[in-house]
Amino acid sequence: MAKYSRGTVKDFSGFDARADAEALRKAMKGMGTDEETVLKILTSRSNAQRQEIAAAFKTLFGRDLVDDLKSELTGKFEKLMVSLMKPAQLFDAYELKHAIKGAGTNEKVLTEILASRTPAELRSIKQVYQEEYESDLEDKITGETSGFYQRMLVVLLQANRDPDGRIDAGLVEQDAQVLFKAGELKWGTDEEKFITILGTRSVSHLQKVFDKYMTISGFQIEETIDRETSGDLEKLLLAVVKCVRNVPAYFAECLFYSMKGAGTDDDTLIRIMVSRSEIDMLDIRRELRKNFAKSLYQMIQKDTSGDYRKALLLLCGGEDD
């Protein structure tokens, strides 16, 4: 897991699960809650350490830490703290479950998670989903989506993207030509070709394909997708392309738009801050600064308030120079 070293949240040194469990119990016991203690502990321990705290909490007090958090906290702050307590793949599985539950499907969540996770992460999410909800994630998603959007999601769910390896220049040229013929050169679009190539080739191969595509067509692949597709399929294909180019830049863009303009998309804000805090939050901050001339820290400060804001700022991990 060495590649995950760009997070703002790391293992807390001198960690003592029992001491943390006792401090949390004291913070939530009796009248009123000491939110400051809760947020300071949970945002400064790694997910693995939080699981140890939950186990110690149950051992010491015979109580479920997550249940106590739910009963003592409220609103967005509660959602953030409870989300931090879920192991990474379980958090993704939970978010996907809620995106396809009940009336209407939240395509934004499906797109964001399935476009950005590695094949290994996707396999793990599918397994956790099966264990946790006793149902097949692919079946659930196909039941709630349709058309080429559904087909692209299914391809991504197979988690069979080619591993990164030696680049075959001939295949790069061939794929770029196929995409050009399937889009710009065709009356109508051959979506299937886009789905197969974008959903199965390795990341390093696709990066070369996008460069070659630009040379052949004079367009960035994003411009073609924008012109040739629409709706949820367009958003999904663009998300895949952005993640192939640069995953932290993709999340920086999602965060920027979650707080831009009137109102805040707190669900997206929480989901990304929680899921990327141990992986690449430092890179996300840098990309946001570079691409939008904004500081993530300042955006959070301006758009949120109270304990919710304090906790998000700690996950953000500081200001960028």
C-alpha cells in the first residue's frame, strides 16, 4: 500500500485505543456532548486505528461506538463522524447501496466511485457489498440503470482493466484510430468502442492513446466525448478519462463544484474528504490550487460552519502556500 502516502490522515503515533475509547465515552456520557474531543480524536487517527477504538469501546463499556455517535451528534457533523468510522471499502459499498436504494438513482455517486477506484479496490467493494447486504452489486446496478451508461458501469465493475506494463505503440495507434472513427468520423457515435477501450485498457496505455488521439484528430478526447455523447454516459466517460489522466485532479474538480456558487453539496464533500483523506488529499489540495486558483482549506472555511467545519478542516490538513 506504499502508493497511499499522500494522505493528510496517518497512523497516530503513541496510539492507545483504550485511552481513546475512554476519552470518547467521557465526551458523550451524561448531559451534553464534548464535540471537540470527538472530532479531534476521530480526524487524527487512521481508519485502522478507529476500528481498534471501536473494538476497545465495546470491550470496555459494552456499547457500540457508532450507535453512540449517532445518538449524541446531529446533522452533517454526525454524518461525517459516522462515515469516518466505516472501513474504506465498506464506506464505498454503503454509498453505492444508498445511491441505488429507493426512488431514483444517484448517478453522480455511481459515476464518481466506479470511475475512480482501482480494479483491486473495485473487487474488494463488490465482495464487501455481497457480505454486508447479501446481494450482488452488479445485479443491483443493472436493475437501476439502462443503456450505454449501464453497460459502461458493468464493464468497470468487472475490474478487469489491463495491468500497467509495456506500451505497445501499434495498439496505441490502433485504439486512437478506432476512437476517431467511432466518434468524429462517424454519423452518430459507436458508443460501444468508447466503452470497451476506456473500460478495459491500462491507465498508462490510455494516457498514450489520448495523446495520439489529439495528434490524429486535432481534438482532446474530452471534447469528442462532450460532442458525441450526452447525459449520464457522457459524465461517466469524462470521469473515466479524467481519472486516467490524474485522479487527484478529478477529485479536486468534484470538490470545487461541490462548494462553488450558492449552496453546498455536502454529500459529495463528505464522501471525498473521508474517502481520500488517507490516500491523496495532499495532491487533491495541490491540484485544486493549480486548476482553480482556490485553496481547499479556504473553500471549506467559507462554505461550512461549526464542528462540521472544524472536522473537515482537520481532514484537509492545513492551508497551501
